[in-house]
Amino acid sequence: MRLFATTAMTLALTASAALAETEITFQLWGSPEEGEVWTRVADAFHAEHPDITVKVEVADWDSYWEKLRVLVSGGTPPDVFAMDAPLYPDWQSRGALLNLQPYLDADPSALEGVFPVTLEAYKTPEGYFGLPRDFQTIVLYYNKAMFDAAGVAYPTADWTWDDLRATAKQLTLDKDGDGTTDQWGFWAEVYDQEPFWGSVVWSFGGDIIDVAAGKTLIDSPEAAAAFEFIRAMWLDDKSMPTTSQLAQYGYDGFLSGIAAMGVSGHWSVPEYAAAGINFDVAPLPQGPAGRATGVNSAGFVISSATKNPDAAWAFVKFATGEVGQSELAKLGFAVPIRESVAASDAYLKQATPINQQLFVDALAYARPKPVFRGYEDWAGAVGDALTTIWEEEAEIADALAEAVAGGDEALAKAAE
């Protein structure tokens, strides 16, 4: 009897060990809180797939990419890792990513209910080598306390950029009367196209890039008018803090409490809420050519060198499904890719009492952030040239000519 019991226990332990013998790694950038959320997703996944354990590792943005490059070049990449959509073509073209199309062909339902625009960045002629994890639309944030104190009406969906400019001037104040501005009406990050200038260019009727032709397009008359609007608001009205002024308070004027309005994606919500700011959101204003905003996403990819592709795919499918997306929504830093989750209480009734639906509604006039090989080099060349406008080192026409030349050179290099 004792022999039978011992044998049965041995078999049970052996079976248990077999169930847990597959371990995959998932690496991402973000805060420790984001790491905790994805650990919860991994635990929920393990409950459904007891034979697969997911080890979650999180790092800040710079450390993440540095470590990832080392691991991939060294032949020890994580099984699953996070991907910023604009950088996806570079990683995919190097052969570093697994083609997910065979899995999608075998299970077409995996993409049912996903917002179609979120998938565009990951399409290639050979299929999908990644899937979106979330999406970000850019909206206008406003500090309700600052508006109330000045007796100024909140932004509305009818606003034009001229309305924003006029209101920003009203809300640029020397509150303590010492002759120095200590509250600005507006703040935006202006180096990369995503937070601000891309949407302004589109709403003025301009465009940014023609990837197929290898051309940077921001020197058109329409785009030049958009940059003139930003320049006048910043340098003539002085309703945006200069780089040196902002540096006295932090990296984000809205977060620092010195700007009455700002533009950003949903990623800013947790930080702004934690800072105790009384804020809400409104659509980006309309330009001469209508209203426009940008949409971007982070995604999941699987290493082409993974030894456990089926297990990795099972986790990606789970993380982009109802459970994974509901956990993502609770974190509050992004909008879920599944229409059902974006319409659920998990997303719409978050702790921060703002208009969560607006980020979803913005898809109706959103344009995907351009995604192409060489994005980092292109964005650096363009951003450096535009900085000469904001620092009053160059006229708009000259800066745009430099931006186009540098951008086109980066595109040509990436196409070699």
C-alpha cells in the first residue's frame, strides 16, 4: 500500500513538473506599476495555461532598448517583447521578428473586434510580424482650476486653433506681479511629430511624409503655415514656456502645473492624476482643413529566435484578448485595442473622472503616425532642424528646407 502511494505521488510530481517546464520571457518598457499589471496578466494566463510560465521584465525606455539590442545581437532575445510601432519596420526588416501570419490564418478570430486602424502599422506584404497592444490618440488637456480662476470657459469641440491661441494668451499670467510670467496658457513637446506639430500640419492641409517616394513633405505652403502658427504662438505671444523656462519646473509644463493647456496621449493620465491636477480633455481644435489628430500604438512581437513559438503566441493572443486588455484598461495609461473593452466599464469608468470616451471618438479623425524603416534617424534630422525655429536661429523656410534635406537623406539611407 505504501509502495502504491509513493508511486502515485511520484507520478503526480512528475506530471506537475511537466506542466511547468515551459517558461517564456516577456520584456517591456514602462514603470514598475506597468510591470505589476503585466505580471497579473501573466498570472491569469498561467491559470489558463498551467504548462506555460511567463517571466515579466520591465525597464525604463532607454534601458529597455539598450538591453534588447544586446540580447538580440547576442542570440538570447526575450521570447516576447514590446515594440513601438514606428520602430517596428526596422526590427522586422532585420529578420528579428517571428511571422505571426500562420497563427492568424489558423485562428482568424484572434483579430475580431480589434480597431482596424490599430492594425495598420503592423501589416507587411508577408503578413503580421507583430500586433498592437494598445493605442494612443492625441487630445487637448486643460487645467480646470486655472480656467476657473481666470473665469475662462473650458475648451469645446467647436474650437479652432485660433480659439486656442486666444485663450492661451488670456491664461498666460504673471500671478505674483514680479514682472515675470509664471503661468503659461499652453505647453507642448515639439521635437517629435506625435504630440503636437503633426496634428497641426494635417489640420492646416499639409502632409508629413511620402514613404514610397522617399520624400519629406513638410515644406509645403500648408505645412509652413502650420509651423508659422506654432512659432507665432510660442515666440510672439509668449504663451508657451521656452526651453529654459520649462527647465526650471520640469519636463512637462502641464504636469508641473505651469501650463493651463497641453496636448498628449492617454499615457499622461496616470501622471497628471497622481499630481493632483484637476483636469479634463477636449478634442484637438480644428484647422483650416478640418480637425486631425495622430494615433500610435505599442505592440507585441515574438522573437524569430524563440525556442517556444507556440507558447509565445498563446501569451500574445491572451494579452490582446478580453482579459489582457481589461487589465491594461485598469492601468489607465492607454486605450485598449478591442472595441468591446474600450466600451466596457473597465475602460470608461476608471478612477480618473475625465472624458475617457473622447480618446476613442478621436479615431474618427485620426491619422496613423507614419511607420517606416529609419524612423529614428528621420525624426532626429527633422526634429533638429525644427528646433532652430523655436530657438530663433533660423527662419521657417530655411529650417524646413534643412528638415526636408535631412529627412530625405535618412529615408534614402534606410532604403539602401
